[in-house]
Amino acid sequence: MKKIILLLSVFLCSTPYSFADIGKTYIDISSPGVKALPIAVQNFTGNKEISDIVQDDLNFTGLFKCVDEAAQIEKPEQPFNAANWKGVGVEVVVKGKAVNGRELGLSISVYDAANGRELLSKEYSAYPSALRSIAHTVSNDIHKLLTGQQGIFRSRIAFVAERSGRKELHLMDWDGARMHATGVTAGILLTPRWAKSGKKLLYSAERNREWGIYILDMVSMREKSIVALSGTTVAGNFFPNEQDFVFSSSKEGKLKIYVGNTNSMQGRELISSPWIDVSPTVSPDGNNVLFVSNRAGGPQVYISDKNGNGIRRLTFEGNYNTSPVWSPKGDRIAFVRMIGGKNQIFTAKLDGNGLTQLTNIGSNEDPSFSPDGRYIVFTSDRNGPKGIYIMRFNGEGQKNITPKGFKAASPNWSPF
């Protein structure tokens, strides 16, 4: 894994952007009624696999509608000619040429089909093994050009897989590709959580009947134990400083919420109450904490400030609400509500408005937002064993990204 990271950092190179001052908003992603932009990603000469990945990336967003090859008059190997695109309904055309060898070279151009202007010209190079990374980088560049916002196509997902009764920490690309095990195993493995820098993973594990919280260094792939307490101990996530983090523990007999530090094997109590308080998660700015408590009877979602004060209830509908997570901007939360004996994923604003049910098939849990907040990864058993799924923030485009029959849960989306 370390070797792969080094190769990508050294050899996935690209030229600086060369693009026109387009002076036009192709996609306003802040608009509630945004329509998908018709775009032609032509087969890249020399390597169609790259253009296929780019099309899949862009199509999933719901922001782009990639036009089928059959509807394209102009051939991929022909120079761009705006006249060839009149009446086709395409607004943007992407052309690419790959040179395969010891290193993989790629050049792309993006054109406005209406006025014939070249909007972007860029070159990329990498080892052939980094083909998917090049493709995802192209997708990010196109997304940034046409929306003004960074794409999520180079991001990764950490999750827990089950093999032969053992749990193992895995990583994969955002679309489920390049899945691989990290070598971290345990009898029980829970709640992997990325640090904001992407350099650490925080998680909890039960080994030899003892619970602990660990950090995995994502460069060296070395594990470090940071909490070892009696009782069940489950990791939350990091504060922005990446030193402090929240967790729940039953070390005193009842589950309570604590703050730990990566340099200390102990923790200080954050929320003191006679009830069961679990599932803490720190807001992106570090000023608030979501958690679940039974202080009103059944489990409900609550919020406090970073010191455990000013507690107020956020969920009032339903008798069983759990697993809250923050959106990257901190303006919305996702959580799980049990309905008819099955878990479903909801989102809402912090004031309780905008409550939206996103899933309704099977039992669904473990939501986690993408870096831009436009997508959610989650666990579902709708097709049998639990697997990892992704969807858009409004519930559209739900699809499985782990192999059929592969048992997986607890996904967490990387910060970039």
C-alpha cells in the first residue's frame, strides 16, 4: 500500500490548466432545480477504458447526462468541429488521446459545442497501473470546470468486511473499484473514521475479549493503540486538531461519552448523565457533538456544544433514531430511523426542517457523506448479505458498489 501511494504521488503528473475564461455557468449546483448537462465524452483514442470511467463518474452525479456514442456524428479521431454538434443537443464535448507505453500519457480537450471554444486543454501521465486514478482526475477536472466545485472522484471509502467470521478493514475507490484489505483484523471491528487530513483512520476493535481504540497511519499502514479500557469501547471521530476525538465506553458500567487524546490511553468524560449516551460525532468545525441517548425513552439524536453543555434534542418523530453524522458543511445531518422493524436513512437540517427519507428498500444504516456533501455511502441488506451502497443526497441513484455476496458494513467516506 505504501508503494502504491508513493507511485501515485510521483507519477500521476499533469500539466497546469489551460482554459478559456468561459464566463458562463454551465451547472449551478446550488439551484434546487438543476438540470443535467448534456455532455459527449467521446471514446478516448488509444484507451477507451479511461473515457468509460469518466462517463460513469459524471453520469452518477446526476449533474451530467453523457450522450450515447450512437448519437454522435463526429468520430473520436476527428478534430472538433462545432458544426457536427448542431441539433444533437450536446452542450459540451470532451475528446482525449492516450499513448500507452512504460508510462501512460493522456491529453484531453473540452469544448463548448455551441460556440466552438476550447474550454480546457490538459495533459496527464502516470504508470499504467494508475489508469483509474488518471480517469478520476480527468472527471474531477471536468467537474470543476463546469460547476466551479471540486469533484469527489479521487476520494476513497473505508469499510469493514467479514471473512470467515473475522472482521477486516478494507479500502476502495468511491465507485467500489480497487478494493483491498489493509491487514487490520479483529473479532469485532467498528466505526472506521477518517481524520480531516486523510492521513489517519480511527476505529475500535475487540481482540481477545478486550476492547480498544486504534489509529491506522495511512502512509506507513502501521497501527497504534490509543485507548485500552475495560468494557465496550466504540470510537467516534476526530476533532479538527486530529489529536482529540470522541468515543463511548461502558468502563463505568453504563455507556457514556468521553473525549480522548491520541497521546493518552485514558479519556475525560464529556457528557455526564444517568442515561445511556452513545454514538458521538464531532461537527466539522469542532464546536458541537451529535450523540444518541435514551433520556426520552427510546434512542433519539441530541446535540451539545464541544464541552457537553447546552444539550437539546434534534429528533422527535419515531421511537428509534440512531447513527447521526454531519454533512461536511455542518448544515445537515443524516441518521437512521427504525420503521416497521427495518432501518431507513433520513436527512434533516439542524432545526428539524427539511426532514427527508432517502431509503425504503431493505434495512439501511451507517450513513456517511461524501467530501462535497452531495452523496451518501451506506450499508444495506436489500439484496441479501449486507453490502456497501452509494446514493445522491436526495436519495436518487442508489447502487451497490461491493460484489454480490460480499459481506461489508460501516463505510466512511474520505475527506477528499
